[in-house]
Amino acid sequence: MNEQNARPGTPLTPYEVVYDRAAIEQYLDRSGEPIDPYMHEGELTVPPGMYLGAYGRLIHGTFHYEAGVHTSSELTIKKCPPAGTKAIVSGEVLKMFERNGDKYVTFNVVVTDGGGVCAAIEHTSIYGLRSRA
Amino acid sequence: MPIPTEREAKLGPLKILPKNSAAESKGSIHDDEKARQMGYRGGLVPGVTVLGYMSRLMQNEFGPRWQAGGSSFKGRLRRPVYEGAEVTVEGTVVEAPSGENDNTVTIELKVIDSENVVAAFAQATCHV
């Protein structure tokens, strides 16, 4: 998928993710966070920051860009389920635009589990980056 | 620990030493070689990681309230963040919870880089 065939409204190929303890620990290791703040009454829960990263596999698996740069994310949290939750990440191309020689794309991303929406994210990246050199 | 809800109340600061978890992603902007070709000092720490620092501060301050339904986060990245260059994350309450806003506190957050420049900022809301 590229800028020619990824017009607004184009769906991205959904994928399934399990927010298990290993995945949460991997996320926390990358962000340098302790696990304690996400433990509630002995139960580990999904860090909201993980939702911000849900776009990665969704977009890189379908939308072609090489040296993309993330510029913004708008996250709405509906719930952060317990570790072990299986979720589906889906989304679509929302808009594409150019600014100062850079090409931008905005995606809608939705994370759902068996009980409904966990989070919705509007994610914007530069997919055609002009050189800063 | 009481949660910060009064207007002008401060959150943080939180000092973080960034890690570039995507440095091995060859040909991407996180790859040192590619980033330098594009005019950057080195591989960029992923934007989601940098935005996540502000979510972390919200978690530290509001705990499960931040993870509950109705919380929101609007974050923007302004400058590259590089591995090993310490950043500071802080926030300020800009709207206190009240009956008029459904007991929602609004926070302005920022990530300040090692050159004392704002690298990312966000506005977050949380029911309290």
C-alpha cells in the first residue's frame, strides 16, 4: 500500500495481539518503567502507553514508508484490561497531506477486546521525509 | 499520596534516560546510519516511547484513574530525542475537576530535552 492506492478510508490489515505479561514487561523495559504502577490488587494491567505503539505493526505491515517520523498521537482510553487479554488492532487511512516539503499520513487505530473498545488512537506520521542535511 | 487536582499544581519532574529500542531497524529513522543521512545527529528514539514518558507520569500521579475509561491524551513531537540524552518530564494542572467538567482534571505535559528545549508536549484529561 502506498500514497497512490491508500486513499482516505482505506482499511489497514488488522492483527491480533495478546497483552500478556511478557509483552507488558517488554514494553516497560523499552520505556524504562517499573511494573508496580500497573499492578492493581495483585493483577497486572495494560499500560496505556502500549496503545500508542499499537499502530506500528498495523501500519508498517501495510502502508509503505521507509524513514517515517512519528509526529503526533491522540489517544482515547476506554479501558486497560488485565494482562493476558487478547485484542484486535484495526484501522484505516484517515488523511494525507503535505507541509514544508514533508508528506504526512494520519491513521485511525482502534484496539478492541471481546468486551468492546479498549482504546482509539489517531496517529500522524511523516511518510515522505525531506532531508534535514 | 494525594492526586494533583488544584489549578497550577505540578506533576513530576521525572528524569528519564532514553533508550532507542528500534536502533536495529535498518533503514528506518531509528537507525543511526539512515538518520545521519537524513541530517539528524543519530537514530531517533521512537516517538511512541517519548509520548509514553508522559503517560508514565500520568500513571505515577493518577494510578488506576488514568487507566479508566474517559481518559484522553493528545501528544505532539517537536524535536528528536536521542538515546542517552536525559529528558525531564513534567506537568501542570490547567483545569481543576468540577461539576461542570464531569470531575475531569486537565494536565499540560512536556518532555524537556538535555538542551532544555521542549521535545514533546501533550494535554491529558483524567476523571478523578
